[in-house]
Amino acid sequence: MKIKMLGSQSDLTAATDLSHATLVRVYNSTAGDLVLTQKLGSTVLGTMTVPSKGIELVSKMPADTLEGGVGLKVVSIAKTS
């Protein structure tokens, strides 16, 4: 799988929709596991643990936000073959 970056990396210090991204690469840069939260407004849609130094690809609706702290680095992406 090839990944096309659609923006610049940032962190999840504050909740963000990443400019209405629908696919997001999430990297945990810390020495401990962190919880990633996906919300629509104030409604929690889901949570997941991102292990230390782990990478996850998260699919979301454009209005959904992600949050989880400064240790989670995120970038909007597209998958290509």
C-alpha cells in the first residue's frame, strides 16, 4: 500500500477534524499507550488505544473530530495502489 499525504503533520493537543479529512494516519510518539477518541460534536463515536510507537489508519466522516493529546501525531492521507 502506498500513502499520499494530504497535509502537514500536527498533534491532537486540541480536538480537530483535520480540515474535514476522511482518512488519517495516527502515530503515538510516546513511551506509553494513549487513547484516541473520535467524536461528532460532544457525542463520543468511539475510542481506541494506540500502543507506544504504534501507527493506526483511522477512517472517519468529514465532520468527526479526533482528540488524544500532544503525543498523537496525525496527518490526513489517501491510500493508493
